[in-house]
Amino acid sequence: MELTSEKGASKWSFQDKPLPLAAIYILDNRQSELETPYIESIPAELGLMNLLAHRYPKFLTVEKDYLAREFATLSSLAARIPIKKVYRPDNITKLPEICDLILNDARATISNFVTI
């Protein structure tokens, strides 16, 4: 398998230029009783708590100065960017539906940012 492009750069890398962020999607635990996936906007405060919970492993120690800067950055992010929770059934056959749901929601979110 070839993992480099003609110029020697990896084909399997993240975007190397900054792009706008329209929304953040948090995957909720799978729910066996749920039939249809859905997305729900969550308040900025709850979004901030989710961002803090997923930033890095708890065993990793960081300096207090860094924690303060990180908290300020994530607080600002949560206040400006919609944070949404994805509720999903515990059923692998629903995966395409979940992907489409997130994609359609992202498109709708982006279209709300367009100004004329």
C-alpha cells in the first residue's frame, strides 16, 4: 500500500491549513432502545464540560498555567461554536444513517452562517 504522494507527503494526513469550524459533534453512548438517531444542540456550559472531559487522558499531568489557558480557549470555543450531541442506536446497520444525519446537520449549520 502506497501512503505517500508523488511529492513525498503523506496521503493520510489531516488538513494542513486552518479551516472554519461550523460545529462540534459529541457522540453520546449507544442506546439499545433507540430506533432512530438524532442530534440535539446542547448549551455552551454543557458543551464546555464535554470538551474538557475529552481533551486528553486523565493520567497525563499538565502545568496549572497550561490548564488555565486551555480552559479559557475551550470556554471561548464553546461560547462561539454550536456543540451538538449525537444520540445513536446500538446497531451497526444504522451507521450510514448516523453519518448522513451528521453530514446533513453540518450542511444546515454551515448554511446558517452564510450572509448576503
